[in-house]
Amino acid sequence: MAMDYSTWVDTSLVLNANPLPLLHDEALKKEVQINFVELGRKQPVKEEAGALVEELKRVSAENQRLTQTLTEMCEKYNALRSHLMDYMRKNPEKELSPSKKRKSQSSNTNSNPNNNNIGMNGNSESSSTDEDSCKKPREETIKTKISKKYVRTEASDTSLIVKDGYQWRKYGQKVTRDNPCPRAYFRCSFAPSCPVKKKVQRSMEDQTLLVATYEGEHNHMHPSSRLEAPSAASDPSMTFGSVPCSASLSSSGPTITLDMTKSKPAVYNSAKSCSRRIETPEFQQFVVEQMASSLTKDPNFTASLAAAISGRIFHHNTNEKNGRKQYQQQ
DNA sequence: CGTGTTTGACCGGCGC
DNA sequence: GCGCCGGTCAAACACG
């Protein structure tokens, strides 16, 4: 695997462009301002810049509004969830009745027809879903780690591809009874050494929403340096940038990211095209600080990233310099 | 020609 | 025991 490790490092740096709510607006504004400089070279359009600023304001306002909505939804979900848990505790016999189906899928698409918890159960570090822990508290959930990820796609996008940075090999597709949309089955391309599988199916309610169910844990490092999923080293929930409009919510805290303005590649391209301008010490320090604070908030991610980096250093001496850079960022 | 995808067949668990 | 259903297999196919 002949990777461009400088690209790999750059990929990490792009992190700040999407998932940091605090940084987001500032970074976005900077990018747009920089873009204006770029645009100004080609065509003298001050009014266009003004229009873009207006557009940016409008989008930012919409972004804020949606963020607030999402926050409210999150709060309602948490309240509902606590009520449900209370109910489960008080009526332990009732929760077993619907678990006729086998294995874990009973808690996947079937038991969750109304997807109220879109992104809410913080599919990130949760090894098993709430439903799992409620309905199947025994060996099955212990054996395989199950997590879910929700990815919004464009309406025109009919593929069942969830870009999480890992490489997958499709081994089957099936139309299930309760959902007319076919479910695709993927194995990690490192199989059989890596036992991870994932199922991808469109939500019945919202067909633009892909529900990816991961089973198991990768026993290898993040194989990809692709830009689509720069932060997915260990945590699939960190990747939501496959589409321009995406929302995520981490269960580890009240962090809500809602990026209605850009897709990740666009951000990356923008940042890259402006790389000469953003190479100021102030900007770099700003980025590093933001990244450090955000990454250190997620202990799983930090640990995995450190492991991945150290692994790369051990396996690829040529990447030593980049590795140091990564460590410094933490 | 090698690799990945598609898709019908098959398997096994489960309910009746 | 039978049928249903989700999950998996593997031959055929597509693609670079």
C-alpha cells in the first residue's frame, strides 16, 4: 500500500473543517473570505462577494436554526429514552415479548420503524444500541460489538455506499420484508482476518437516510487515507461528510454538528487551494488548538489515533516526520 | 486477467 | 415438519 503520507496527515488536518461546532463558523468564514480573494483575482465582482456574504449569513442562520432544532430533538430523545428505560425496568417481562426474531437484527431496522433516534443514540462509542442492551442483554451483544451509523445521502444517490474510510467488500443484497429498500451486506476487505461486517439499508421513513449497522470491531489500523473519511480511524460516527447536508450527534456529550453548508471534499479543496494563505502561524496554531481540544474530548478517538500513528511509525520509517506532526497536534 | 459486484440458490433459525 | 425469513455462498458478470 503505497500511501501518500503527507496526504494522510493533511487529511487529519481537515478535521476541523467539519465536526467542530465552535470552530465551524469561524473557519468557514475564513475560508469564504479567502475564496473571495481568489475570486477577486479572476473577476472584479465586489457585488458578487457581497451576495456571497449574504448567502453565507443566510446559511449560517439556517445552520444555527437547524442546530437548535437538533438540540431540542436530542433533549426530547433523551427524555423519551429515560422514560423508556424506566418503563423497561418496571416491566422487565414485557420487553422480552417482541424479541422473537433472531440475533441482533431484531433491534436494527425492525424495532425502530420511526427512526426517532436518528443519530441520537450516538452510534459512536456505544458498543451496542439501547435496544440491544434492553432486549438482548446477554451473550450476543457481548460477542459482537454492534453500532449504528446514520448517513444522509443525496436523493439522487441510489447506491448503498457509506463512506467510513474502511474498505468493504459486498457479499450480498437482500430485500427484507419490512423494508422495500434492499439491504446490502458488506464484509471488511481485510476479511477473514478482520471479522467486521456491516449492513446498509435505507430508512423506510426517509429514503435519503442510510442506516449502516456495524458488527464487530476492526482488528487492524485504518487502511485508508481517503479524504472522504479523514477522522474515521476508529470511530465510524466521526464520518458524516459524504454529503453536503449531514447531521451527527455524539453520545459522549452535547456536541452537535450540523453542517448544511459544505461537503467535506469541498472544504478540503477550498482549504487546499488556499493553502498558501492559511499557512500563517496564527492560523496554524488556531487549527492545532482547535483540533487538540476536540480530539482530546474523545478518548476513544485519541487512543485509536495514537495507536494508528504509532503503528505507522513502526511500519513506515519514512513517515516519521508526519508522525511527529500528528503527536504535536495532540 | 485479476478484482470486485451482482444475484439467484442455499442454509439455518424460528414460529406455527 | 413445514414455511418464512434473514444471512451467506458462489457462479456469472462487469470493469479497469
